Amino acid sequence: MILGITGSFGAGKSTVREEFSLLGWYFFDADKVCHDIYASPSGEFFNRITACWGRNIIAPDGSIDRRKLAEKVFGKPDELKKLTDILYPELDRRMDSEIAMCRSKGINGAFEIPLLFEKDYTARFDAVLAVWGDAEIRHERLKTLRNFSDEEIAKRESQQLPSDEKLERADFALVNNGSKELLRKQILVLTDKIKNWNKK
């Protein structure tokens, strides 16, 4: 099973992907691919990004400061498109390579892709799982654990499909409004369902 995992900002996608990993699934994190690109203080991607948004987005360690870059692009569709045009061909290449590896080895893969529906990646996966959380709970997590402001949250959410629409379009769903233990129990039930699931 090649499972795409998506959901709204702050829903807990990474926690779900980590739980699948603990169950023996191979995992892929689209955000980490992008973060690896940002962390390299040289090369094609670094040069293209700084050419678009200037060297004031460079952090003291020489990498790209993701928060400063986010200020430049979120809430500005044309600017965000410039960034995705730079990042997504490389993301596609790495994702397709790892999907092919999972299929060739016959192993289960959990692929966390925040913009899975927005970028029309559905066909790459055997099934899609949406992680859903109440907006108030998601926002509180983001402000408390990751120090995001209401404005930053609103800008990022404006670039994504509504949470309920992602839920409707997915094959499976998890509700993450409670404890990690409760989420883990849902995942165990879900993995049992997946064993005998065939997409119509």
C-alpha cells in the first residue's frame, strides 16, 4: 500500500506519519525535502530562491530562513507559485523515486504531502488519508507549540483547500482532536482496514 497522508495546517500529519513509521511503514516527508533544500547554503535551488526574494531571507547559519521566506510568499499567490515552481519538480522527482522503490520491494509507504489534493497527486497513491482537526484546536497547537501568529496561520490556510473538503475527498480519515494515545488507537484500527482494502 502506498498511502498519501494530507490534512490542514496543524492537523497532526507528521504525528500520524511517525506513528505509521513505528508500525514498520516506510515514510516520506514532503516538507523535509523542502527543508533540506532550504538548509543547503549553496547550489541551484539556493541561488534561484535568493535571486527571487533577496539575501535578507538568509539565516545566520547561511541557510534559508523558512519563516522569512514564508512572509514573502504566503498570502501572495503569484509569489507562492514562483516558489512551488522551483521546489516541486525536485519534490516530484524524489517522491516518484521513493514510490517506485516501495513498489519494487513490496513494502508499505506512508507519504506525507500537505498539498496532495491541491497539486493533484492523488493518482500516485493507492489511497489517501486525511487528518482532520477542529480549527480552534489546530490553531492553538500552532500558536503554542510552533509560535505561529493568527496572521501567519490565516495566510497559510488561504493557500490550501478547506479542511472539510480534504476530508470528503480522502479514502480514509483520522480525527485528531485529543491525545496522542487516542490517535494511535485510531491508526491501529485503520491499518487493519487497509490490509483488506481495495479501491473501487
